Amino acid sequence: MPTVFRAGGFRFFFYSNEGDPREPVHIHIERGDMEAKFWINPGVRVAYNDGFNAKVLREIADLIEANKERIEEAWGGFFG
């Protein structure tokens, strides 16, 4: 599970086996025993959430938006 970056106590990462066919660009986020998945395009939005409250999800979305290019580059670099 390649980690793209860490911020605010969160780990932003991909699963190395993202399915076949591979899903569109997205990022997984974890902190403690909580995890969420966000789609990146055509806008940052929650794909699923397991434990984060609405305020924290907004914080995560802001971090993703601020690092969107970094996430897309890491996705392309890892998955080709």
C-alpha cells in the first residue's frame, strides 16, 4: 500500500491491487481504525466512509484538493 503523503494525522495511500478493471483515480485515507475513500475527478468527493464525522471529512477533502496534483502524479507513477 504505497503512501502518497501524511498530513494532519492522516495517511493518504493507494491499495496496490486496485481491481480489474482498475477504478478511476482515488485515494484512501486512514487515521487510527477509521478509513475513507475519495474520488478525485470530476471533483473531490467521498466514495465511502468508515468512522469519520462530517467535519473531519471536510478537512480531508480540503487536504485532498490542496494535494490533487500530487495524488494524480503518484497514481500515474505507480499504476502507469
